[in-house]
Amino acid sequence: MTQIRETVPLEEIDLSDPDAFVERVPHEWFRTLRREAPVFFNPEPDGPGFWVVSRYEDIREVHRRWDIYSSEIGGTSLEDLEPDQIEARKSMIDLDPPRHDEIRRLIRGRFSPRAVKEWEDQVREVARRVIEEALPKGEFDFVREISSEIPMQIFADILGVPQEERRYIIEIGDHLLGNQDPEFARPPEKPEHRLLPFSSPAALELFRIGRALAAERRRNPRDDIITQMAFGGLTQREFDVNFVLLATAGNETTRHTITHGLLALIENPDQLERLRRDPSLYPSAAEEMLRWATPVHHFRRTTTRETELAGTRIPAGAKVTTWFTSGNRDETVFERADAFDVGREPSRHRGHMTFGPGGKHFCLGAHLARMEVRVTFEELIPRLRSVELAGPVDRLRSNFFNGIKRMPVRVEAA
């Protein structure tokens, strides 16, 4: 087993390198940054460099102050885009108020605690069916058979996407959001494709699907998000980019959390046994899986003016990245932060920041994701006599998503 150092020299840290995240998350880098350089300037080989915010409270400060740290000026991804590219990809997450609030208001009711509660029986039915179809195989890819299927089947219904297209949308989303990985990267086919969201021609396919669905809903409205968006006063570009956002985010983050959650239980059999003995721990276990997985490593902001954070001066127009992966392991907030604990006591005021640390951009789907993770394991664990890895875990090459592409497992059903 590779010996993991507690800390490393600052000069060894380069968070711009996706290769650093292929084998595992370099948590020793973040430990070093939290202790020695909580606001750290990371050079880039092909860019101006960016500031790294690694401590929990400092991340919260950035996300509270959207007037200083803008999502809209430079977008929320690390790559530097031309102004027309930034304009072309402005979904909710790449907007500041007031337009951010107007679009969010259009669909937020679908994700309220009350609305999500009404979906629990259906989520449980889907989880039960997917799991019972997979387990008799004995050996299978957990990502393909279970962790991608459950959230996408549910979200297809909420969004209004035909179930028969869900697998295709998962594959497109992999190409769109996993484009740092050679397996999924697709170079633009034509010069005009550089204007597409996420700089990927895979977006064209999602645009096509979304527009066809919107046209159908204008003829035959239904009780789903596409109908709300189709009649919501959005421009065509706003509809396109927000359909892409919802169709991908509704699956990717929950899928990765469920996968990392099972991996954590396999690697910590004592915690799996605690869940078997005490089913009341499933809600706290779901929260711990979300903290542990942190499926989105970071988001980017751009400073609107010169400012100071944690005693460090940051110039106007600078890229500032907030690393949720680090905030979720901050030793000053989480006791035994590097331990996976299904019974971890939640804090009312300082919970994990997997859905964001609050502020305008707190994840719309947080209640749904929490419920899906909890219900999946409530249905999975009692049906397992044993579970183990059946091969290497194939991680996504990305410094943005903490993703697992494939995870072969061997199971014995209870």
C-alpha cells in the first residue's frame, strides 16, 4: 500500500493537474494548505493561475459574498473562456442575482422538502427493482447496474425525460462533464462548437433532446420541469443550458456519492456492520457518504474588486476556487475528519458542504439527493450477505468531479 504523507511541501502542490486525482484525492495537499496557506496561489501552465481557498469558514465567506466573488464574470469552471463562450454557457450556476434568482425561482418548488417527500415511495420502488435485478448476477459493475440507474430513473420522471432515453443521457453527460478524461474527451468538431457549454460537442445532443421535448410540451403540457421551463419565459439559450445542467447534475453527483458510499463501506467493514445492526443510522450514514464522497471538488469565482480573505490580498479579476473536498475534511469543523463514521453527529450550523456552503448557489437538488442516497442503502444493505470488490476501481481523471467510472463488485445476496 502506498504510504500517504500527512503533509507535503507547498511547492509540490499543483491542483491544476487532473492526473493528481486519478489514483485518489490528494488529501495531504489540502491538509498542508489548511495549515500553512489557506489562501494559496496555484500557478497554471497555460493560464494566469488561481487562488485556492481550502478552509471551511473561508469557503463559506466566498459563497456568501456573491457581490465580491462573482459566478457570472468568468463562469464557475477553472478553464479561461472568451466573453462569448462565457455568455453561451450561462446556466443558473454561472449567473449572479437577479437573473440567477429568477430562473431558480421557476423550478425550486420541485425540489422543496415537501415535494421531495412525495417522491420517496417511488424512489424506494425504483431502488428495490434496480437492486433486485442486479444482485442475482453475482458479479457486476456497480456504477452501471445500480448507482447510475437509480438517480437517473428518478430524475428522468421529475425532469420529464423519457425513460428509454435515460441511458443515452448518462453517456452524453459522461462525455460532457468528464472531458478531462481521455475516455470521454471529444474535441470540437467545428469552430462554432467552441461556443457550446463546457466546450464539448456532446452538448449539441442534449440541446436537440431538450428542444424536442420542449416543443412537445408546448403542444401537450405535463406536470414536469420541462413544461415549467418551456412556458417560463426563458430564452432559447437559457433553456438549452439549464436543460443541460439539470439533465447532467441530476445524475452525476448522486451517482458518484452512492458509488463512493458503497466503496467506503467495503473498505470499512466495521461501519457496514454498524448499519446492519442499527438501521436508525441510515440518515446519518447518508450524510457521511455525502461528506466523504464530495462528488464536486471545487467551484470557481472571479473577484469583482480587490479584496482580502484570511489576511491575504486578492486582486480584482482573479480566479478564486473554493475546494469543498478540503472544507469537508477541515479538522477544526469535523472531529476525526479523515475517518468514515456512519454515526457521525451532524451539526446544525456547520454541516458538510457537499451541496455548497450556503448562499445563493446552494444545490437545488439537495433534499432529493439526500433521500436517494439514504433509500438506496436502506434497500441495498439488508439484501446483501456479503460484498467485495471484484477488480480495480476505475476513477475519473478530473480535478472537478470526484468520479468513479467503473467499480466491479462481487456480491452474495441475503
